Amino acid sequence: MDGDHVLLYLDQRRTFLVKVEAGKTFHTHKGFIKFDDIIRKEYGSTVLSSTGVRFTVLRPLLRDYIMKAVRRTQITYPKDIALIIIFSGIGPGSQVAEAGTGTGALTTALAHFVRPNGRVYSYEVRGEFLETAEKNLKRAGLMEYVELKNKDITAGIDETGLDAVILDMATPWLVVPHAYKALKPCGTLVSFSPTIDQTVKTVEALKENGFIDIETVECLMRGMQIERGKTRPQTLMTAHTGYITSARKALEPVSEKEA
Ligand SMILES: C[S@@+](CC[C@H](N)C(=O)[O-])C[C@H]1O[C@@H](n2cnc3c(N)ncnc32)[C@H](O)[C@@H]1O
């Protein structure tokens, strides 16, 4: 376990994603934990802090790396990432272009699913964001599947024959013609936008540029509190993140009027 990341779990609200380093300690508000005590343990076992509080040592999941990423921007949330992945149709071996990298949360998920022989080409105009994204990707052990590009994707996509183009950026409609050229036939475009105005412009551009099977959804996730006699939805929820639009590249698009 030395050199690996673990999730130290106290309860659902108090978890810590840390790198285990022999001879060192990790300090929490419940006392410190000696990494040497963790190294000898299996995932799922517990460790006592200096004040006698018990933490469970968990193997981090993809969602832990996403939610604990050092943030420079708003990130794409796991509920939206799940749909983006399924609409894009990507999997091991897929070649994917993405923009903007931002914090790299969505990039982390894309890299997770295209490995071991796929690649994510991630475009970002702000160089300083790429530095943070690189750190987040390295921590998740996924940097080798990603090429970070300090470029404006509205100026064009360098790659061709792509399986998918994934967008979470201010002006996705400007990327649509470039995406059509970069995608292989039947390749997918998935775009996430917080506003309806962006979504309408993107859908119009998709219709005008040879894409079919265009669909827009919003995913609302409501947590439940479960306890006999008191089970009900949680009072508070994230009311809005964004709209997800997906489409496929057709070689000979048939207009809806013709169909
Ligand atoms: C909301 S953030 C993306 C967050 C990212 N999906 C994540 O999960 O961490 C949007 C990013 O798009 C970048 N961006 C905006 N326009 C762009 C463009 N034309 N080309 C590349 N990146 C762009 C911004 O700098 C910003 O970092």
C-alpha cells in the first residue's frame, strides 16, 4: 500500500483522500494517523487515530478522485458524467477529444473508461488550469491516457477519426463543424451546458452540420433518507447543473421532414 492513495472514512461527510507514505503521518481534527499503521492493513480494515478514533481504510473509487479533485473551475458532477459516458458510447480503446479541461474531473472519468489503449485529447485555453488538471489526473493514476492541449478548440480539432467529442465549455456550437470533421462516421458528440440559450444554439448547429439522433436531457438526482417510518426524499438537493445534448455524425443526413 506504500505510495498508493486511500480514502480514510470517518463517516459520509468526513472522508480524506490521502497518499500513504511510510514514516509519515496524516493530521485530522480527530488526531493524527500513522501511515505505517495503514501499510500493514488490507483495504476495508480500520485504523486508530492518536485520539483513539477509528477510520476505515477504503480503496478510492473514480467518484472519490472526481469529487476530491483540487478545483479551479466548476466541475462536471458524477450524475452528469454517467450520462455523458453512456451517450458518448466510449469504452476501452476509444479516441476522444474534450474541451474544456477545467479542473479535469470529466477528463478523469473519460480516461478511466478509454484505458488501457484509448486516449483523451483535452483542450483548454487557460494554461494555469491545465497544471491543476494534470495534478488531479496524476493522483488518479490516469495521466498516461490523456494529452493535455493548451489550445482553443473553436479554432479546430487536430485529431481525426475520433470516436467522440465531449464538450463542457462556453461556446459549444462553435465547435460543432470542427467536431463533424474530426469524428469518424457514426462518432458521437456530447455537450454539457448550464443554460438553455447555449443548448438551443448547440442543437441548431448540430442540425445544420450533419448530425442526427439529437437529444437533450437534464438529470435531476434526489437523495433519499432511509429509516423505518421516516423514509422520504432529502429536503435539499442540487436543483440544477446543466443540460446534456448528444448526437451522432451521419454521412448522409436525412432531414426530419423527409423521414
Ligand atoms: C466548466 S469548465 C470545465 C470543467 C470540466 N468539465 C471539469 O469537470 O473539470 C469550462 C472550461 O472550458 C474552458 N474553455 C472555454 N472556452 C474554451 C475553448 N474555446 N477551448 C478550450 N477550452 C475552453 C474554460 O477555460 C474552462 O476551464
